Amino acid sequence: MKKGNRFAGVYTPIPTPFDDAGAVDEQALRSNVAQWMRTPLTGLVVLGSNGEAPQLDDAEADRVIDIVRDGVPREKPLIAGTGRESTKATIAASARAAAAGVDAVLVRTPAFFKSQMTAAAFIDHYTRVADASPVPVLLYNVSMYTGVTLHAEAVEHLAHHPNIVGMKESGGDIALIAEFVSRTPDDFIVLAGSATTLFHALCAGCDGAVLALAALLPDDCVRMCALVREKRLDEARELQRRLLPLGRSVGSSYAVAGLKTALDLIGYRGGTPRPPLTPLAPQATEIIRGQLDALGALAVAQSS
Amino acid sequence: MKKGNRFAGVYTPIPTPFDDAGAVDEQALRSNVAQWMRTPLTGLVVLGSNGEAPQLDDAEADRVIDIVRDGVPREKPLIAGTGRESTKATIAASARAAAAGVDAVLVRTPAFFKSQMTAAAFIDHYTRVADASPVPVLLYNVSMYTGVTLHAEAVEHLAHHPNIVGMKESGGDIALIAEFVSRTPDDFIVLAGSATTLFHALCAGCDGAVLALAALLPDDCVRMCALVREKRLDEARELQRRLLPLGRSVGSSYAVAGLKTALDLIGYRGGTPRPPLTPLAPQATEIIRGQLDALGALAVAQSS
Amino acid sequence: MKKGNRFAGVYTPIPTPFDDAGAVDEQALRSNVAQWMRTPLTGLVVLGSNGEAPQLDDAEADRVIDIVRDGVPREKPLIAGTGRESTKATIAASARAAAAGVDAVLVRTPAFFKSQMTAAAFIDHYTRVADASPVPVLLYNVSMYTGVTLHAEAVEHLAHHPNIVGMKESGGDIALIAEFVSRTPDDFIVLAGSATTLFHALCAGCDGAVLALAALLPDDCVRMCALVREKRLDEARELQRRLLPLGRSVGSSYAVAGLKTALDLIGYRGGTPRPPLTPLAPQATEIIRGQLDALGALAVAQSS
Amino acid sequence: MKKGNRFAGVYTPIPTPFDDAGAVDEQALRSNVAQWMRTPLTGLVVLGSNGEAPQLDDAEADRVIDIVRDGVPREKPLIAGTGRESTKATIAASARAAAAGVDAVLVRTPAFFKSQMTAAAFIDHYTRVADASPVPVLLYNVSMYTGVTLHAEAVEHLAHHPNIVGMKESGGDIALIAEFVSRTPDDFIVLAGSATTLFHALCAGCDGAVLALAALLPDDCVRMCALVREKRLDEARELQRRLLPLGRSVGSSYAVAGLKTALDLIGYRGGTPRPPLTPLAPQATEIIRGQLDALGALAVAQSS
């Protein structure tokens, strides 16, 4: 019984489009999902960091899940971000997401009380959440946003919980990623979360990835996994080099605003993020346009 | 017209007690508030970090404000924490708090998308919140929890908004505190938020403080302000030295769990924090008991 | 017997001027020392960080001490930086400096093997150095340059060594400075090393300061000490506010190159630092000129 | 003309043994070198960080090079660390090392004046050193010890200097390592310096490594390079997992003291480091003994 293996593959953490009034733009969301369903992506992650989950209220979050589930065929995994600051709220959000039909929940570390977020606190939190969740749980470590780190000791312990089937690691610390891989059972999947170190994470043994970049370049991201699997390292390394600038733009440099703008440029519906996130400055838009063009993504958009 | 001066003074950010089932313990909260009202504290801050605000849902938060407002006489300032990750939710929370009768709102920086939280983003966020808020706004910089910093440039700009009357700075960077004081108008108040640097912050020109320690030792915290005001620096420095160990315990070392345990030890009702926060370990309890004893706080509790 | 008290006061860590060929410019050095001797400075520190000590060889260092000692009357304390990476070399440098007539040595923490620089390692190092040194030793913590920190535990221990009479703390962590003051005997002096937090460090109990800024504005720096001693806090705070921009320029912003340029602008002989340090860019020179002008230092220079 | 390719391979940065009086133990050094010459190591690095170079004086450094050169056949590359804080002293040390017959110099970044160590300052420094050096120069970035980082922009620029043939990167930031590889010409070699990320660095395109671990396990380190070259990734990943604990011990955990103790345990002559470095604590020795045993290194030592 390979508990996590059904979730191996390449996902994108889809952004949440807003309309001019700042409400969730349901039509844009449906349209985007339909487009991604025509790509080789394994599945979608909804309400991740790129989905601006911390900025949505519970009613909005529930609605987003419903809409996306509606557009994702049952055979494709749909994973929802349900992490909250309290264990109680995380359990409640996971239950609601499960009821809405998601296949797994991706639970980012609670992080507000940083000095108190010890390995013991994380183990206790995730054990309670996994005990209660009707669907499998994926751990989610995203230190660049949370300022805390889920260390290998805690992951090693939690990987033996029957309802914890894997994790997403969003950082680029390759030694840490390698430890997650080597200290967990084979059926516990580790998904890379940083496009800037995708090739390296796959070499280290990751089972796939959840990447903002995959919303823009799903074929290239899927191809990277294939190249590493086939040990075509020189080609993979070269592909990584080519993906790096755009990977940075939709990662640490411009984050959600960058991703949304890039989507607009290739024919999806991105729009602007919710305040306090600010719209992308014009010169950043031009940088991203140039990066998409260099990767051939603009041409595809224009011809389609 | 001294816009912020009515909020100068010493406050404590009260914790939220929970009952055995994990619900807000309203009776314990009422009892604590009544006790603090018999101390020389200027007023109370409700739903701050020590109130475990990030772990309460909106209905709980509203209820907590109602209960506390009920126990705080109108002439004493009641300030509520209403910071949320989105500008929209912050505005809504501030409106609800104002409707419940708080005198001002304390709005911590949004912080999830750290790399995007530029001075411009903060200025835009706080301007929108202050424009909308029915009651005065206090900025709240708490880098140890948020991982972001509200820099002096943004504060200098925001200090001129008619509805932004001051700020709480929870860190101990004395050069930054001094800049907040020197670059804002006299009627913009700066409240110190770290007991471990209280004396220094007051020397630097702070107009008061919001301190977990003040929940335990209100007289000493008020006395510190008086000593600095009267330029009795040697006595103030000595008092700071005495307060340091307990200040650390209820600050970075044990945080909310430490504060709640300390309250239990001196006759208030603290209890345990909400998970993922964990109860204090027994040896930490003994450390805190010793620190309270050294300050004479246990004796007071036992004789009363 | 007040072991360290004779070293209380205001010092400047003098830069080492170089001639066009990159050799120590002895004439310029003599000239500068003579000028400082006409100011109210307590004494001089030679071969500190601002003296580019890590960039001089031993023969140059010895020569610099000789020249400066020659220009500083016996009744004024001359302190020499003698810290090296190995304990052995530090002991040798201290012996040579003592033989050249310095009154005390200022020994920065060894720092190369950062992870190994534990409190125990520092205690052992400084004990050996102090045991061997013919003249009193001052500890020197300068984390911005060394990347290591001498913690309060180690300082508290070392302060009881009969030949360790004080320390210079170059950082702005006011809680740490306060601990150095409160955990050491009265006759162990703590000298502030950061102009940007001078006022605060003096309030915290420092016995004086060693400041690059004092090379430029000796009267103002001495006056700050007097103001705090006389508890004229408002005037001191205002003076600190005025000194801040230039303090930053000759501190973290432009460091030695900034200090040397500023000296050139007010009639001392600064010149350029030794590579890999680079000369100041023209726009930085203009910034410093403006800051000196705002403080009245240019006018003094031109009229003298 | 492949300028750096003759330096590709696996090296160890040999420690400097001291006798009981603290002087360089020349006999121990000769003996160790002779032993390494019977391993498959490509060559040796003398006076690196593990050689305690910052703690040796120039005369000692010169003597160490002479001794090691004497024991290393001309066809094996001998590389000497010659980085100093000043450009001038670095040029002098490189000239002396070249005169003593080393094949290349490894020049760590100057680092004392951290805030001033800009890309421009590094480019200027290394250009002057490379212009003057009689032998090829390797850049050396070791942020864990220096606290500064040589960024990809500077390396890209410097890689075109005819006398700069490669670099050693001691950190584990795989994205940075990949940039060094992708932004430099093919004949500029990048050597990995961290055993804990060796496999990953080789996947990223490194041309070899300089590893303390290779002093203990030269065969395994050489084998890792072969496995990656042959794309036997599963075996390489497993080898990396096995090497990790000891790699950490002789890296960040116990550094030079750990390496020296490990050498003693396998039949080389390590001894204790020079103060302020402290001898290894007994329990750390037992940890290292267990790690060597788990890797079969003790048995080899005992049987030989």
C-alpha cells in the first residue's frame, strides 16, 4: 500500500482572481481551471500561498474549493490548503475542504508564535489535524512566508502517521530536502515547492513539485521531472538554467502579483492581488514579459 | 489638539482564558478584568498577540471585546487588536471593534507575504484602514512574531494621518524606537512593547508601554514610567535589572504560556493556551514561580 | 582600587593614513594626533577597526603605535588594538604594544571559526591574554565586523580577572549593553562603540565611548556624556538626533572610507583606505559634506 | 586551452598538526602527507580554513608549504590558501607560495569590513591579486567563516580573467552553486566545499571538491564523483546519506577539532587545534568514533 504515491507529480498552486470590486472572480477562476485541465499537470492545489489563502475569509475559501472541484475531473488530484494558526481552525477547515471533495489537504505550519513553534508543538498539531482529517494530509513547510521551519526530526516522526502522506517543501535548502527524502518511508512523498531549485530537488529524490511556475509553463515543469527520471542530467540542468529568471520572478521577487501578471500575459486571467498586496509596477511587468518571451510562452499564448 | 496623548500610559495586553473544552472562559476573563481595574494601569489592550488573537475566530473575538468593555469603565482606554492579513478584513474587524465600544484599534502589520511588505504597501494598507476606522488607529510593529518590520520612513509618513494617533513597537531595537519618537509629531504616541528594554525605551522618549509584564506587576511598570519622568535614572536602571528575568520569561522565552502560568500563580486566572501553543513545562513553571517570588509578587497574591 | 575607572571617558579610534604609494603616512598621522590633542578627548585608541588594523602587518602596527605614543602626553590614556585570530599572536601583539608604552590593550574577539567561538573558548582566550599582558586588557565586541558575539555570561566571568578592566561594545543592542553594565563590577568600565546609540548606551550606564564620530566632533561627543551625567535628557536626546546621520555615515554606511573623507573635509588628513577597501564615491562625499555642514563642523574647519 | 581543467578532482584541505609546545609538528605533517599520497586524492590544499591558516604567522605558513610540497609529487596539484585581509598582503603571500612551488593559490574573500565588501570591491581585489600572482588563482567563498558572500555577478566577471581558473564554494546554497556553474565558462572549474551537499553540488555541475571529509574517506569522496559522472544517482544518493553524519561532524559541528580527532582515530596524526580553538570534548570524540566505525573507517585503520 503506497499511501502517498497517488499524489506524486506536478501541480500548480493556483491564484485566486478578484474582480474590480475585490470579490472572488468566479468566472475567471473557472476559465483558468479549464485551461489548466488541458495541460499535462497532475492536479491542482487550491488555497495555497499563491491562492492568497491568508487573505480570504472562510466563506470565500469554501466557495473557491467548490468552483475548482467542479472543474477538476475526479481522476485528477485536487489538494486544498487548509492551514490556520490554531489547531482547532485547521481541523475545521480541513473537514470543510474534505466535504467539498478535495483529495488531500496541504497544511502549512502555524507560525505566529515563532519562538514557541518547537518540534513537539508541530508534532502535536499535525497529529491532531491528521487524526481528525477525513482526507490525507500533506505537511507544508514554507519558511520564506512563515519564518518557522519544520525540521527533519518532526517530519520523520510525522511521516509514520497513516493519514500523513507527504509534504511540500517550498525552500531551496537542498540538505534539508535530502533529509526529508532520506528520513521518510518511500510511500511518503516529498514535493518541491521552489522553481529556482526544481532540478536539484528532483535529483535529491523529490516525487514531484507544486510550483507557481507550473501555472505558466506546465509542459516544461513536467518535462523536467521526466528528464531527471531518465537521467538526462545535462538537458535537465540546461532547462533549469532557462527557467531560473522567470522562476525567480514569480517566486521571491514579485510573488503573487508577478504570477497574476504573467498569467494575464499568456492568456489566463490573473488580475491584481488583494491589498495589502500591491499590483505589479510597469517595469516589473516588462521584465516578466521578456522572460516569458525568452521561454516561448508568449508566442504560444498569442497563437492560441 | 493632542491627538494621541489621551492614550499615553501603561497598558497590559490581556490574555484570553480558555475553559477545559477549549472555549473562551468568559467568567475567568471577567474576573481578571475586574482585578486589573483595581491596579494603576491606564487601560487594557484586548486581542493583542498575548490575547492569542490569531487563534480566535471572529465571533470569539467580538465576544471577548464585549466582555472586556463591560468591565472597563468608560474613562479608561480600551484598545483592541484588529490586525488581519488582508486590508479588507482589517477594516471589517476595526469597524466591529469600534461598534463594540473600544477607544482605539491596534493594528499589527500584515506579514504573510514578507518580501512584498514594502513601505509603500504598509502605507497604503494603514491609510485605508485609518480612513475607514471609526476610532483612532495605533500602528503595531511586532517583528518577533511577524518577521517584517515597519520602518521609520513609513511611520513618519503615517504619523500625519489624522486618525493614526500612535504606535506600539514591540522590539528592543533602541535606534529604531528613537527614530519613531524623533520623526513623528509630539502628539503621536510611541508605546514600548518589550519589558526587557522598558527603561531604555522610556529614556528614548516613549510615552508609555503595552506590556505582558504589566499584567503581573502593574505597580512596578507604572513606577518605571514615573522614575524616568522624574529623571531618577539610577533607581529606574535598578528596577529594570530586577524586572529583566521575569520580563524575559513572559516575553521571548515562554510567551503566552508563561504569562498565563504566572497569572495563575498570583491569583488571576490564566490557564493554558490554545494549541498549537503548548502548556508550560513544569520546570519552566518553577522558574517563573521563583522570579515572581524574587519580585515579591507571590506574597502579594497570597495575602490578598 | 578602581581598576578600570581611569579609562572612563571619550576616545576616538583613529584611522591610519596612507600615502600615495600605500605606505603608512607617518607625517599625516603625527599631524592628526596633534590636532586631537587640542580637543577635550580623554585619549586615543590606535589600531582599532577604524585604524584598518586587520590590514596592517606587524611592523606597520608597531610603527603606528610608536608614532602615536610620541604625540600623546603620558597623562592621556593611549589604548591599542591587539586582537589577532590566535591566542598566541594576540599575546605577542599585546606584549609589543605594552613595550611601546600603551596604557591598555583593546582585544577584539577572535572570530574566524565562528561556530567554535563558544563562551568557554572566549573565556579561555581572554584569560590567557590577560594573564600574559603587561598592561590592562579591555574586551572588544564588534559583531558587525566579526560575526560573533561576546555574550553576557562570558563578560560577567571575565570581569573578575584583575587585569581585565573593561570593554568596548560596538553594537546597538541596548539590552546586551545593559547586561554588560549590570552584571559586571562598578570598576569594570563599559565603553559604547556606536554613535547611533550613544545617548541610549550612556543612559544604560556606559562609562564613556570609543567613537569614530569623536574624531570629527569631539566636543559634541564629550558634551553628550556630560548631558546624560547631568540628567539633561531632553537636550541629550536632541543632540543624539542631530548626530545620527553623520554617525551612520562613518559607521555602517561608509565606515573607514567615510571617516577618512570626513576628516579631509574638516582639516585633518584622512586620505583613502587600503584595498580591498575602496575610496568613497563622489556622491557619498557630498552626503558627508552636507552632514558636517549641518553640524557646523565645516565652518569650524574653514575658520581654523 | 582548458585553463582550469587540470585542477578538477577531489582534494582535501589538510590540517596543520601542532606539537605539545604549540609549534607546527613538521614530522606529523610529513607523515600525514605521505599517507594521503597513497590514496586516490587528486591533490592537496594546504593552508585552507582547516589548516588553521588565520592562526599561523607568515613564517609558519611558508614552512608548512615547503614541507607539503616536498611530499607531494610534481604531477599532483598542490594548492595553497593565501587569502589575507589586505590586497597587498594577499599578493605577497601568493608570491611566496608560488616561489615555494605550489600549482595554484586559493584566495578566500577578505571579510573584516563586511558592509564594504561589495561586488566591486571583490572584483577589484581579485583582479589585482590575479594580475600579480605567478600561479593560477582560485576564488574561495566560505561564508560560514567569513560572513560575506561572493555573489554570482562578481564570479561571472572574474571568471574571464586569464589567471583565475576556478573557485571553491564552501556553502550548501545549491542555487548559488548552480549559478556559479552556469554563469562561468566551461574551463572555469567550480569545486564543492561542503561534504553535506557533495552529491547535490556534483549534480549541479561541480568539477570536483575540496573536503575535510576527504582527508578521512578519500575513496568514498572520489567514488561519489564517479557515481554522479556515471549517472548512478540512486547509489550516489545513498552514499551521500551515509556520509552525512560524519560530514557534519567535521564541518559545522566540530570543525577543525573534529577533523583532527577523526584523523587520530584512523591512524593519521591530528592532535589539537591552536587556541582559541579548543580540543574536542570526550563525548564528541565518541560520536565521531561511532560515525567512523559505521563507515568502516576504523576497521581500515586498525588493520593497516
